[in-house]
Amino acid sequence: MPPIAKMDNSLSSLKACKRLALSSNCIEKIAGLKGCEQLEILSLGRNQIKKLDGVEDVGETLQELWISYNLITSLKGAEKLQKLRVLYISQNLIAKLPELDPLKECKELQELLLVGNPIHVELTNAGDLREQVAGRVPWLKKLDGTPITEEERTAGAEKVG
């Protein structure tokens, strides 16, 4: 079977779908999710996606977004995911701290995977990746699979202000 090249409106017929896996395809853009009224887990890893535009259509139900190994440079759009608990966005192209700011609106976010992004390398080398993330998303419980400590939260709050 050839890889899927695009998400289209035929997905909207999946009204009772709770988990949708479209990983390892050639998808460039998130689309067609408007009718997926019960979608909780969306797996889009290993595609060609550049932006999170389109996720807002499942913003009221989506709890987990697995979108590692894509071409994403910004988390703009994540702020619309009111119930998001897990975001796996490793191996993308996020390079600047302000690109994480939309996560400040994801009040349910507990777990974030950022490893493999340019920002991860830069801030890990500077020694304050975990503090910078904890300062922006103080309710986060795990970053890159490791629990965030109270010390990291406190130091992060001081750095981010």
C-alpha cells in the first residue's frame, strides 16, 4: 500500500474514533479532523508536517499528540488543545524559546518530549533546558521521560519571571 500523501475530509466520518494513527506517511499538513468528535490520541510521527494548523478541530477532545520526526518549527496552534496531556514532538525543528510559549495555555499538559530539536541541543549545552521549560509550563510533570523536580520548577520560575 502506498504512503498517504494528505489528510482530507473523509476523516470527518470517523465520529467515534478515539485513536487515529497516520504515522510513517508523506503527510504535509493536518486537515480533515473536524468531524472526529471523540478523538483523544493522534499519531502523526514520521511525516512531512511543518505546522500544527488543523489540530484546533479536535482541540476540545485531544489528549495526546504524537508528532515526532516531522518538520515543525513552532508550537503555534497547541494553545487550542485544551485537554492535551501528552505532547511528543521530538526530532523536529523547534529552535527558539518563544516557540514553546503556546504551551503556557495547555493547562493539562503533563508530559513533553523535546529531544532532538535544535532548542534541546542549545539549552542542554547551556545547562538550563529543564529549568526554562519548567518555568514556562510549571504544571509539567515529565520532560523527555524524566520527572521535573521542585528545584527545576523554582529555578525556572526565577529565570522566566
